[in-house]
Amino acid sequence: METEEQKQSAKLEVLPDSSWLIAVIDDKDSHHKAALSSLGAMKPYKPMFYVAPIVYLETISRLITKNNLAVKKCYDKVQKFISSIDYKHKTGLDLGEVEHKFKTFSRIRISKKLSAVDFYVVAEGMLLEAKILTCDLKMYRVAKDYYEQIYFLTDQVKGYKSDLGRLISDIQNS
């Protein structure tokens, strides 16, 4: 009989980037269809989403700015999505963790070529061994050389195919 701990460790672990969260939540986003398709493809596998506080903050900030939303309306939209998924989050951004991530990954190019938030997301995903979902081409191009479990989920970028098929295949084969 499988223990609760074994069930949790076998669960599909996903770390979304704010670009993916925004695309799922905002039906006017150019990546909405691809991001929503990836969410639908993952749901039968009961994914556990890890939502980093900095990603949550960036998602809300960009939705407010991009769509000129009132804070309450934006918060309600984000909460509606968050309450529809199984997720974990931390209550704060631990400075010791940030230092550990930087020490661990500072020798590879991701620390020099990504924004601070993108570096944090990629490092967190690598440490969790989670699937990182993004619609951010720069993040994807930098991180894919170091981490296979990053997925570019869009059909709107010329010259790049969506990783939806690879995501589904990887989920089914794990």
C-alpha cells in the first residue's frame, strides 16, 4: 500500500512563471490559448503547482498595469484561478534561500543572463525538479541549455513551436 508521502512525491510538480499565469488568467493575452491548453492537458494528472511569492506579485502587478484593472478586480481574477488548482506557496521570501539559490547556480550562465525574478524561478524549478511553464522566450532560451524540464507554451512566436506535445509526452513517460 502506498503511503501519503509516496503519493505526494509521485505527483506532477509544476512551477509556473508569471508569463504563463498571466496567459492562463487573461483571455486577451496572445498566449492564452496555448497556456490554457497546457493547463487542460495537465489537469488529469493532478499537478501540484508551486507558486513563488515573487511570481504571484509579478502576475498581479502585470495584470493591473497591462489591463488597467482595479486592484480588487485583479486580485479576484487571480484568486479565482488559484482556488481552481492544487498549489503550495511560501508565506515569505527567505533571504537564506535566495542566497543558497544564487550560490548553487551562479556559475552557470542563467545567473548572468536572466532578470532577478526569472533567475529565481529557474533556480527554484531546478531545485524542486519541477516542470517550469513559461511564455517568456528569453527565459526559455537561456534555461533550456541547463534544464530540460522547462516548457515554452505559446503558438505566437515565429520560429518556435510550443512545447505542449513534449510536456504531455514527458508527463506520460514519468
